[in-house]
Amino acid sequence: MLHHGRDRLIDRAVVTNVRYAQVNAERLSFADASFDCVTIALWPAQRHDKPAALASMRRVLKPGGQLLILEFSPAGNTALAPL
């Protein structure tokens, strides 16, 4: 998926300052406070230590940075199910 997304951005010439990395969320190999934004998608609960991953992501975020998590788990509130 990472390669597909990268190729789509290249095709649209939207890659002037974008770098891609597929890394272990629990042990990010980047310097402290080095990112304005960290994103993660399709986070399977059975494969990750969520507290360790969140701590690692917080460590690499700059003060005031944003963490974006795309989660596709079933909604706990049945009123949201149609959405």
C-alpha cells in the first residue's frame, strides 16, 4: 500500500517534500521532536503494543505536532453503524 500511495503522489507531482518510511511503530528510529505530523493506518490490535507505539510516536512529534490515526474498527455505537 505504501508503494501504491507513493506512486499515486508521484503521478500527480505532489512529492516535493514527502519522504516515505515503513517502520515499527513501537520503536521509531527517528530523532526526538523531529516531525510536525505522524500518521498510522490499519492498526491491528493483535499485532502492536499500543502504549509503546503511542509513546514512540509522541517522542518523535514536535511540540504542538499532530498524531493522525486512521482506525477502521467496528463502531461501538450502533447509531454510527450506517456511516
